[in-house]
Amino acid sequence: MQVGMQVGMTLPVMEPDLWDDGARTLEAWARAVDEGPFSTLCFGERMAFDNPETLTLLGAVAAWTSRVRLATTVVVPQLHDPVLLAKSLATGDQLCAGRLSVGLGVGGREEDYRVVGADLGTQTMREMAERAEVLKAVWRGDLVAGATRRIGPPPAQEGGPELLVGSMGPRTIRHAARWADGLAGVTLDVDPAGVRRLFDLAEDAWAEAGKDRPRLTTSFWFALDDGSGGAQDGGARAQVHRHLRHYMSWLPADLVDAMAPTTGFAGTPAQLREVLQRFEDIGTDEVHLIPTGSDVAQVAAVAELLG
């Protein structure tokens, strides 16, 4: 059985053993995803953590891949100077020959703002929208911030990469309809019905803004339970739990423990295929899978079930 919906794969950038083999794990994942049936290679941003810096990683994966689309899911623009961010992303778009999609989000961790000296008062949807407009202005070639000539390079894609809003909430989705091209969502409990309700809201908000239908994507954590794909001792659900304990370090451990039994997908490849089919049935354009382990065998296991 083939899954007709697009399926992307996220790099294991939040895993505690990511750097045990230098950059080889990242390169192996990037090349395996590029060679497989995947539509997008994704990677997110975090500051107060041991993950790779996102814009540096963008340059590397642009060199390691030649086919797959690249997506930042997500960058928090308030953590960056917006003109420099626009220049960096345009450079990345040139390096990957126009394969870049940019997910933007407000970010839910105050420590990420603090460690880079960002103003916590900018942790708002309005500020994110204003910075998104700066990105677009730079990519159009407008003179911004007192510049006397265009700030280049121009992006490879005319007008710049598509902008997707990273959100699970209705208010953010409605607010983003003015500037975003679609959603870079996440579903904690892997609930197609709940995701469809957000998609309905997005389609209505985009229509009210006089825009074409938004691109509808979502994502969820996963671990495979049959030995193909690197589930560690204790099985796939235990692997998801360990990942959440490490990644959600800003939350109380007992809260993470309470979330873990129902967060993400844990099961066999056949069960994962059924879940992906349900997301396809509700009209999802693309699902981004988020691994909970660093074993690159997971890429091959998912590629096989995708047909």
C-alpha cells in the first residue's frame, strides 16, 4: 500500500547522542531522506539546548541533499535580527537551489529569549507578523533599515521561500492568515479529527483574507516497535517517553510523565501507515514525522512502508 500524501522526515536534532559521531549522524540522515520517498527534510530551532544552530545546519543540508525540500520547523524570528535572518535564509535558498520552506513561530520557551538577550516583550504574534513582513521586504528587494541598496543575495525563489506558521492554536492561525502561506502544525495526541478542525479554521481565515487555500501540514513524534527503526530497550512507547523527558526539559518532569503515554505515535510500521492514511483522508497536504531516536534505520523503515 502506498501513501499518496506527502511525508517529510525531521532530523534527530534534539537527541542527546546526536554528536557522539560528530556530524556523521546528521549527514547520514540527510542523505538517506534525500534518497528516499520523502518530500521534505525538516529541522527546528532551540537556543538553550545542545541541538545544532539552525541556519548553520541549513547550509550543511543544502550541500548534503539535491532533491528533497528543506524546511525550518520552526525558526523564532524574535531571536534574530530580522534583516540578518532574511539574508541568511535567502543565502540558504540559493544554496539549495530554491528548495527552502520557512516555518516561523513565537516559541514557547522564555529561556531561549533570555540566553540571546531577546526582549520577552516581543514574544507575541504581532511581533512575529511584523518580522515576517521584514523578511518579505528584504526578499522583494525593498530598501529597509536605512540601506542604500538591495540587501542580497536575492532568494532563488521569486519573492522568497514560502512562510508557514508554526501553531496548534486557533488564535495564532487566524492572526497569521495575513502573512503566512500555510501551517506548520504539530499534533501531540496524533488526532486527525482535531487537526481537521484547525485546517477548517485556517481555510476560513485565508478565505476571509482574500488568499488562496493555505498549505496544510502537521507533524508528530514517532517510534517504531518491531525492531526496525531503532526502538530502544522498553519498546517504542518508552522511546517516545525518554525523548520527551529530554526535549521538554523546560517543563516539570511529572507533567511530561503524564503527557508521555498519549503523546506521539508508538507502534508498528503497519500501524503508522494506517495513521498516515487517516491524515491523508482529512486532506492533509503533508505530515512531518519527528523521530525520537538517532538511529538512521528509522528512515529506511518508514521509506519501506511509504512504498
